[in-house]
Amino acid sequence: MITFFTPGSRSNISRIGFLLLFLSFIFTQCKEGKIKDNPSQSSGLISDSAMVVCARPEASAIGIQIMKKGGNAFDAMIATDLALTVSYPFAGNIGGGGFMVYRTHDGKVGALDYREKAPMAASRNMYLDASGNIIPGKSTLGAMAVGVPGTVAGLFKVYKKFGSLPFKELIQPAIDLAKRGVVLTKKQARRFNYYRKYFDQVNDHKIIFDKEWHAGDTIKFPALAKTFERIRDNGRDEFYRGKTADMIAAFVQKHHGIITREDLARYEAKWRKPIVFNYKNAKIISMSPPSSGGICVAEILNAIEPFPVASYGHNSTKYIQLLTEAERRAFADRSFFLGDPDFEKIPIDTLISPAYANRRMADFSWKKATPSSTVKHGNIIGYESMETTHYSIVDKQGNAIAVTTTLNGAYGCKLYVGKGGFFLNNEMDDFSSKPGVPNQFGLVGAEANSIKPEKRMLSSMTPTIVEKNGQLYMVVGSPGGSTIITSVVQAFLNVYEFGMSMQQAVDMPRFHSQWLPDDIKMEPGGFSLAVQDSLKQLGYAIDTTNAPVIGKVDAILRLPDGKLEGGADHRGDDKAVGY
């Protein structure tokens, strides 16, 4: 206990001097991460019964509206997802794909894969020129970059198994929103204006985004509303076999792409067995391949579990070092072993076992960094870019879902199906265009993720649900390419190990490492120079210039009294809504 001076007390240190000494001590401890560095002491939104946290307030409100009408979390998922297509075209979509992890109120868990697939005409060397070199931009911009979309199939797969309200009631709010329009935020207007040059580059006609946008402008989507109405009236087959399918195939082929009507007709979403493992007394349920998220999270948490993580202090030198070493080993394994499980044999049980993680950490030393060049296996596989979106939902019955969905790059391949009112993805860049050669993100690909017809490209998306003591504990996920994995790990540990509220856990500055490049990326201004310098002295390269945003976590924490706390990431326009 510290005793402050009282009138009449004597000391060789003046009151001012003592205060300065005390503050200096506190500052030094905070710099080393020994005192929890919470930027805020408040919790996020607290709700009694149900909650939606996602990238746009309109979509969160629509999800809650559905649950207030008697719908469950799965109904709310469908309505929220469609609303994000309208309000967040940056990543919300019907022209892309994603993953869902769920836990029902009675503890049953599962996972849905509605990841895009390569068209049947795709081939291993489709992005190489006659000399065997990658053709710049071919896998990222325009029609050749498009994978067969899975989102609509995924939503109907969920509805068939879990839906409770009539589907028309789930899609109607998105129709109304598309007709009414969305008021742009400053961030949205800035993004539309920045990407206009790419829209102009790939579209042979003017699209609705071809103007200078400002915060407060309203943008309406009449063509998308009509597409939704056709889906409302004709069901899943409208998108994959009906007028919309004809529209997509004709549009892609007009722009020299290879997706056909048969590709669309053959697409199916697939139920998968989720990755399930324990971290101390928490049970983690996360996404399985073709997402790498669950396996990587398992390997990272298994690697650090034997260590007294909380005692190191949040974002301290030792904490960052330990997590970095675990991450570089997990990402090295990701590169060698992971791909589409329908095409590749993946040793899942071994990769997620504590014994395997312990063996991988056997050469870890607190005294110095382990150079990535000495960490095997293989080469990093391509991964989706930062422009993904995640949402978390819990209903009053206790059903919980975590969904991450994407077009890959911002607005996908930048092709806008004008008559349909939506963007198409550029997920084909997530394959290894040429094993051993860097993709657009500076990462090199491996054989496990090479292109084959109807194969699903590897992903880093990590929708995750956590149980504690047999009860729902947390729903969490993030966009952000490979930073998804590390963002989910840190958000979980911030609550579980460091006792933060959900909002505090989401707000905390984050760092990221992934084996190659051999550095630690840190959000600028989030980490003290003392911690950075101590890591450099151990041999770690620190990068604070290329990581303005690491992940954008949207999460829900179930509190001990059964109420729900939302954590909506301030790095975007994200919003928690509940009742």
C-alpha cells in the first residue's frame, strides 16, 4: 500500500518529488506491460436477451428486428447478411462467399462452408504468360478473377436447417433498405472515391458509384432490390439456375471471364465439422478447412497454454515474443499442410494436438528471436485481403453464430453487375497462381493451394465460438486477411487472460506476425518505444508503418449473470445492437 503525505509529516522527498517518482514508476510499469493498459474503463453495450454486432448499424438493427419478431439467430443471420450487401458493399455480398460456425442453445455445434470455387474451366497455369510468369492483375481485377459465388447457397442452406420465419420476411428488410437507400459515413464515402479509378478500369459502362461522394449522401440500390425480389419469389435457384444466373454468366463472359451457367448450377454449400479444442477450461469451436483459421488458432493457443501468460502483462515484451513465436510456427504449418479438404489430405488431429504444438515450440528461446528462415514447413499460401466482414449474433434462446464473409479485395474484382446491383468477388487470387512466387500481398504460394477446377481456395477467415464451464462464453471474429487469425486470438486472450470487458478487448492495440515476412506488425501509436526496443534487441523486426488497422473485431461476451456485452470495433463503423 502507498501512503501519501499528511499535514505535518516530514520526508527528504518533497510532495511533488514523491508524486513524480510515483508517476514515473507507474509509467515504467505500463511501458513494460505489467499494468493492464486499458484505454477505456467502460464496457460495450449490455443487453438482456439478444445481440447483433456487425459492420453497419442498419444491418445490426435489422438482425435485432427479426429476433424481436420471433426469429432465431439463424433467421437474424440471413437478414443481417443481406442487409450488409446493401449497406456495406465493400465486403457484404451475394457475389462472394464465407463461413459460419454455430452453437445451438443445447450445445450442439457445427460449421458451414460456402466458400467460392474455381470454375470448371480453371487451370493450374491460368494466370501465367507463355514464359511461365504471372500476368499482373489477371487474378485480382476483372472477370478472370471471379470464383463461383457461394453466399446465396449458404444462406439457403442455413434457412433449410434452422430457419423459423418465412424467408420473405427475412429478405424484405434488405429490399426496403435498398430502395430507401443508405446514408454514407465519412469512411464509406472515402472508400468509394478511392476505388473509383478501379471501377473505371474494369467496367465498360458507368456504374452507380461513378461520382464524388461525401459523408451524408444517400445511395439507393434499385437493381439490387429487384434481384432480392426475384430471390424472394423464386428461392435459391433464382441465383444459380434462373434469370440472375443467366445474367451473371453472360456478364462474366462478356468481360472475358470463364464462369458458366453450369458452374453456377453445380455449386453447393457444405456442412463441415468444426475445429474443436480446449484452452485451459475454455472450449474453442472454430472454422475448419478450407479455412485455415481454426487450425492456426488451435496451434497458437496450444503452444502458449503451458506458459503463465497473464503474469507477463498485456502487450508486454514477453507476451508479444511468446505469441509471435507461436504464430510463426502455425503459419509455417499453414503453408505446407492446408488447402481444400476435398482435394488435399490434411492431418487435422495432429495439427491441433497440444503434443504437436509443444514439439513445435521445443526450440523457442526467451533469449532471442527464432529466424523464420529456420522455421519449417514450406511457403506461405495466398490469402484473402483485408476487405472481409464479420458479424456475431446471439438470440434469447442462447443460439449463437459467428459468420465471416468476403468478396476478397475491396469490392471484389471491381466488376459491378449493373442489372443485378452487386459486385463480384476476386477470390481466385487466393489460390497459388504459381507456387513459389509472391501474390499481390507479397506472399508466396504452395502446392497444396494450387488451382484445380471446382476446388475451394484456402482462407484465413476465423469465425469462432467459445464455451466456458459448459456455457456459451464468447462469439468472435474479424476481417483482415491473415490478421484475422491473430486478431481473434488476441481478442480472446484479452478477456480470458487479462480480465478485460469485451469492448476493451476489441479496442486494444493489436500486433501481428505470420512467419513471412519475418517481422512483427504493430498498430501505430499502440505500443511503447520501450517494448519495441526490447523486442528489437532480441532480434525481432518491428513494422509500425504498414499496419494502420489489424483486424476489425466484432464480438459478444456472455456475462456471468447471463446478459450479453457487445464489442464493436472502433476501427470501422461497426455497431452492437441488442434488446
